[in-house]
Amino acid sequence: MKSFDEQCNGMRADDMVNAPSHYTAGGIETIDYIRAKLTTEQLRGYYLGNLLKYLSRARLKNGAEDYKKAEVYLRWLNELEDQEAQKK
């Protein structure tokens, strides 16, 4: 799986969906740290939980931005599932 920085190459610095600047403080992208620390099962749950969160609140809070965030988590969940399937 590509690092968050690799995935965001060429995106705007102020992109609140793919590269929010507040998640890079401390020299490591938060999602890269989470991926390094969680088991595959935990990571699957993290992605699914965030996907549900953004889909559930989109109409009430940030609209299209939340749908875009949900798409990111769905893509990551699919990539994780594909990686696990390749291991079998």
C-alpha cells in the first residue's frame, strides 16, 4: 500500500480530504502511524468505522467533503481487502 504522502503527490497543500495539513504535524502522517500500529483486523475496523461516520454525517455537516472522505476510506478498505486476498 502506498504511503499517504505517495497517494497525495501533486494534490493541493490545503486539500482537506486527501492531505489536511493538521494531520502531518510531528513529521509523520497520522494514517501512516495508524497503519503501522494496528493489526489488519483493527485497521479494517478503523476504515469501516470512518467510512460509516462520514456517510452518516455528510448531509448534516460537510456535505460533499464528507462524501469524498468516505470515498477515501472505502478505497483504502478495498485496497486492504485486495492485499489480504493476494496473501491467500
